[in-house]
Amino acid sequence: MSDNRNNNISANNIGWFLAGLGLGTVAALLYAPKSGRETREAIAAGVDAGRENLVSLGRKARQQINNVVASGKKIVTTTKRQVNAVVDAGREAIHGMQAEK
């Protein structure tokens, strides 16, 4: 008896679900602001705009990274020259002290 009752409840729930699904579909079609074609075109335009924005951000990021790398290279080159100058001065000082002995 309980199996028969559970089957009726399940069938009843499925029926209400399908009725709600149908009503929701009809309501969506009646209240849709644009046709399907217009909606697809709007989605495609949005995707294209997003892609273009992403490409633009990528270019800007690449330019900023290139600027940082160039700045870093300049700092390293300058520091290397300074270190080499200090090392050379130290060598000259050591050679000068050895020559005085």
C-alpha cells in the first residue's frame, strides 16, 4: 500500500514540476526583451568586447613588464660598473702597498 502511495506522490511531484517548467518557459518567452537572434548578437558583441579588453590589458602589462626589465637591466649595469670600479681600486691599492714594501 505504501509503495502505491509513494508512486502517486512521485508522479504528482513530477507532474507539478513539468507544469512549472512549462509555465516558466512560457513566461520567459513572453517577457524576453529581445529576440533570440538579438540576444545571440548581444552575447557575441559582449564576448568580442571582453576579448578586446583582455588583449589591451595584455599589451599594457607586457609594456609595463618590459619597462621594469629595462629599468632592472640599467640598475644592474650601473651597479656592475660601480662594483668593478671598487674592485679595480682595491686591486690598485693592494698592488700599491705591495710595491711600497
